[in-house]
Amino acid sequence: FPEPPIDAPVGRVGAGLYSPYAGSTRFDQLPISKNTKDGLREGKFTELTEIQRASLPHSLCGRDVLGAAKTGSGKTLAFVIPVLEKLYREKWSPEAGVGSIIISPTRELAGQLFDVLKIVGKYHCFSAGLLIGGRKEIELEKEKVNDLNILVCTPGRLLQHMDETPNFDCSQLQVLVLDEADRILDVGFKKTLNAIISQLPKRRQTFLFSATQTKSVQDLARLSLKDPEYISVHQES
Ligand code: ADP
Ligand code: MG
């Protein structure tokens, strides 16, 4: 388990799970960096939603998470925060290359989550890029993609870079996120996703978030999930 930062609330041990912030309902009570807290304040986020409260203790401790909660329940911050914290704790520098890949099924959703990442990540010094199809700037993207730390992308565009961009390197990847995972794991993306996964290091943290719980054992196996934490939230408190 990572050492909690010194400003963390007093720890407690329960049910075999060491979690210094179990039960935190406000972002300022979480043992996360000041940079992230300032970004959350910037976005006017103060109280955690149910899925954030249920998943962050696990994701911030380095575990793989499969999270299910209905649309509008706040799944974006449930993965954006631990992505930022992982790179922060690893002292990721802008020159360190790709540290996290966040995959979204559509350009529109990718764009929306990129906007959230920009706000919450504002006080970190990571570089992030939105790689989605349908734009003409692929050549420009190819020059920049190797300098990005966090990639927010659609499956097709990511694979295009893996195939075509010289020296595209994600061998240091720390965190992989599949947003709307059920849609990305759907048959329509199967070939693309398999080709992507085969090029990613297996030793990494993986988050899957969607409105319904991903149950396919085969899917979980191909994603090399390690003893994942299953979290389902059906009702907002
Ligand atoms: P989902 O991905 O589960 O559909 P989103 O992450 O898109 O949900 O969040 C839905 C809405 O709730 C967004 O407008 C977002 O800004 C807002 N939101 C998310 N988390 C919080 C929070 N902790 N406090 C206040 N608003 C939040
Ligand atoms: Mg969402």
C-alpha cells in the first residue's frame, strides 16, 4: 500500500482493509495531493458522490477497480482523481512519456472527460492530449503524442497512433482506464481493443467504469485484471 501523505486523517484498520479515509465524504478529507484538491475546488467539487466514495479508497490504494453506477453518478472523477494521484506519487515528469491512457467509446464523451481532466488536473504539471478521430490534424498529433503523459482517446484513434506514429511508446504505462467499459468491450470494438491491449504492459493499474457491471470473465482475463474490486452503486444517497 502506498504511504498516505502526512496530512491524511488518522488511520483505522477494519475488515482487513487499511483505509485511512474510509467514510470520507468531502474531497478535502482525502489523502490526495494539494494540486488535485485545488483542481477539485476549481471545479467546485466538494462532496463525494456514492460511486466516488465507494471506489476511491481502493483505486487510491493501487487496486484494479470495476465500477458500476448509473449515468450521471460521477464516474469521471472516480477515475480522473486516481490517475492524477498515481502519476503524482510516481513523480511523473512531463518528459516521462505516456503514464496513463483513458479510453472512451465516442469522441463526444472523450471530449467531455478531457474537459474534466483539464480542470481537476490544472495544478499538476502533466501534459494531456485528446486523441479522437475525425480531425485532420493526425500528422500534428503524431509529432506531439510522444510528449503527452495522459492520453484521452477513442479506441480507433489510439490504435492508429500505435500503428502509425514513429516511436510511439507506452511501455511505461501506469494506469489504463476504460470509461463506458461495457461499450468498449462490446463486439464492435473487439478487434481494435485486443490490438491495443496486446501492446500495453501487463503490469499496470486498470479501471473499468460503466453503467452496468462487466461480468464477462473472458473480458476481464484479456485485460489482465489483478484481483479487481467490484463496486456497484445502484442508488444515490
Ligand atoms: P457519469 O460518468 O457517471 O455519467 P459524470 O462523471 O459525467 O457522471 O458526472 C455527472 C455530473 O455530475 C457532471 O456534471 C459532474 O460535473 C457532476 N459531478 C460529478 N461528481 C461530482 C461531485 N463530487 N460533486 C458535484 N458534482 C459532481
Ligand atoms: Mg461517464
